[in-house]
Amino acid sequence: MPAVEAWAIEPLWVQFEALLPPHLETHPWGCHNPRIPDRIVFDKLVAKLVFGGSYAKHADQSCSATTMRTRRNEWIAAGVFAGLEQIVLETYDRVVGLDLADITVDGQITKAPCGGEVAGKSPIDRGKLGIKWSRMTDGRGIPLGCVVTGANRHDSPFLRPTLEKLGRFELALPEQITVHLDAGYDSTVTRKLLTDLGCEWRIQPKGVVIPINHTRRWAVERTNSWYSRGFNFTLSCTERRAVVINALLALMTAIIVIRRLVREAWTSQRWDTRPARPP
């Protein structure tokens, strides 16, 4: 069973391969074991994100756990994962168009049994270690950026760094942006921040129950389910370093956005490898 559908992973790999830095053989005698193809390592990383588990669990005769970690670190240092995420988002904006007039931000907590740089005691898991994703989406639920922090941290202090992710992609922002938030952000500090940033807001009041389908916050909740149901990595994160977590998060985002791009462009675009049936 493939980790990701071929119609989604193949175009993603083509762009990923184009971003890879050239490999230079540095062995002093010129003799070394044959280099594992990058495509095999890439597929192993995708399988780890989808099915979860350790690197040793996905290692076999074709690729060892050490090779996966070493190649992953090389690609992180070269900025391949961040570059892939940016290109995929810009492509979606060019083909379909991002709905940046309505922005939604919400937090999602994940188990972190191995601890790490960004782990903290989870208030919803009996104080066990966990991490929180402060995620931002557009009006259709396309993930635009995420800030990773400890599960014991409140959502509202990370609203500013999450919204600042918009500038990373150098997108043409609309004149008026409305930010949709849940009751966890209902405070004077949040309203002052959004006023300073020139944004309008729709914040659910504390103590008032409003069905989510009566608001625009359903978009980020659906996006959270794309991560949690599509990638076991977001259910139990075993990585300890923040730079690795952010890199793998960028790869997951790229997969989600390319899926949405193919599905939404299927009815309006034509290309050689277009699926015969709507995805």
C-alpha cells in the first residue's frame, strides 16, 4: 500500500528533486558503498510521516535508519523542505488562488513521548509531554504557516508569530484581512494586537456556545483533521529537535496542498499526467 497516492507524490517528487543540491563524493580513495538513491530516502521519509514510528521501523535492505537521518539533515541544511513548501503554496495561489481575506488560527496538541526542545506538559494528557501546533489557514483551509511550541503554552501569545508567517511567502495580501479565532483568544490583548496589525476579527466569546458551522473556523478544524488523520507523525511526534520538526511539518504541508491543488484543478485544468477520475 503506497503511503501517498501516485498522482500526488509524483509531481511533488519532481519539484523536490529539482531543489536537491548536487552531491560531491568526498571519499579520499574514491571507493565507497553505492549511494542510496534520493528517491528511496524520500519515500521512506514520507512513509514515516504517514504511518508513524521510528526510523528503524522503516529501515530495510534498501535504506538504513542512519542513511535516512543523515540525508534528512543534509536536505534541512540546504533548505529543501522549506523551499518545497513555499513553491507548492505559490503554485496553488497561481493556479487556484488563496483566500487571504479570511484567516483562521487555532492550536492542536500532539503527544511527544521522547520530549525534546519544544515539548511541554500537556494539560489534556495528564501532564505527559506534548507539543502544540499554532496553525494558520486561509478561508478554504489551505495551511499557510505553523509555529511549534510546548503543549503547556497558551495559544494567544503565539498569535503574532503565527500571523507573521504570511510575510514569509511574499504573497499579495488583500487590503482587509479578517482573523477568525476561538474563545481561547478572547482577550483585550488579542484585540489590541489585531488592531495594531490592521486586521478585523471574529472571536468566539468565552462562555458562549456557537456551532462551528455557523463560523469560518471550520476551515482550520478540517485542516487539523487532514494532519491528524493523514499523518500519524502528528499524533505522536518522536522527533526531539525543533529544526527537524519544522522540516517534516513543511513536507506534510506540501503533500496536503498538492492534494488540494490536484483535486481543485481537475475540473478546470488539463495536463499529461492528470488522473482519469477525479481524486
